[in-house]
Amino acid sequence: ERLNVDSGVVVASKTIKNEQIQDYCIKIAQAVGVTYGANIQVIVDEKGTPYLLEINPRFSGGLSLVVESGPNIPLM
């Protein structure tokens, strides 16, 4: 979760686990054929429903936060 962004770069964030978002992103990746490191960005409405914002064909700038939360994506 982005808490503070400066010039498009996250400077403060919080790692959360949300299975609905995970499942949604997996379906998107499968639908478009993502088989490489990619950054799928979503926005969540007030009801908790995720919506696709963009897919970037690269690791995210916040990848170190992901690694710190558990999964070592670059190693995978």
C-alpha cells in the first residue's frame, strides 16, 4: 500500500497480504501471458474491489519491500 509518493516514486509504504488482490493479479498475468518479472498495479475501491491500473514489463521500484515481506521474487 502506497502511503507517500514523491515524483512517482514510493517513499513510504506498507506491506499487506490481500488474497483477493493476489488472485486478481494472477488472473491478469495469465490472461495476458506474463511469464517474466512484471509489475501489475491495481487500485481498490471503497468496497475492496481491485481494478487494473497498469502492467509494467519490469520489476517494480518497491521490489525490496516485496522481498522483505517474504517472497524472493528475483530468486524465483
